[in-house]
Amino acid sequence: MERYQGVRSRQFPSKISTTSFVKLYILHLLMDKSFYGNEIIEEIKSRLDNRWEPSPGMVYPLLRNLEAEGYITGWWDEPDKRSIRRYRLTDNGYEHYKRILSRNKPVFEDSLKIIQSILKDIYKIKL
């Protein structure tokens, strides 16, 4: 089994936490344009062919944390109502995104190999 940072991974089949995955996806989306929380959830769901979506209970705390860390900046569409808060990536957030993108690519590739092996071996699917 592959070791990351000297620790044996027991998580299967994906070797990246859901929180880390959603954080990466949020930063990825905010590279192109601003979004608000529910838009982020719907965009991720759409890009994953409606097979999975992050919960608001995961997305909103991540947005608050990313903003507190200076990786994204937020503003209210209507400051008096404070109902829709939009976010965009900061320069610091872009640098952070590049780091975690690079760090997680081998993890995704490894997870893909595991899934392909299962499909080939157990389900006899030729890939």
C-alpha cells in the first residue's frame, strides 16, 4: 500500500478526504468567476454528472475558513440584507490552490488506478 508523508493510508478507495476534495474544487471554481455557496454546491454537482454533491454543512464552513485564511474574499450582494455572499479567489488563494493541486494529483491518480484494478479484476471490465 502506498505511503504518504510516512503514514500508511487505510482510507479506501479514495486517498483524499472529502473535505480536502471539496476545498480543492471550491478554489478551482473560484479561479474563473465569483460564486456564492449554493452556486458552488450546484456547480460541483453538475460537473460530477449529478452523482454526488457536497453538503451545505461542509461548503459554508470551508468558505468561512478559506476567507479567514485569506485564500478567498467575500462580499454581500446586498449588504443591508446579507442574504447572498459571493466569493472570489485572492492572489494568495491562487498560490495555495497551485500547491494543493500539485500535491493531490498523485493521490487522485493512485485512486484511479485502484478503481480501474477493481473494475478489471472483480467485474472483468476491459479498460
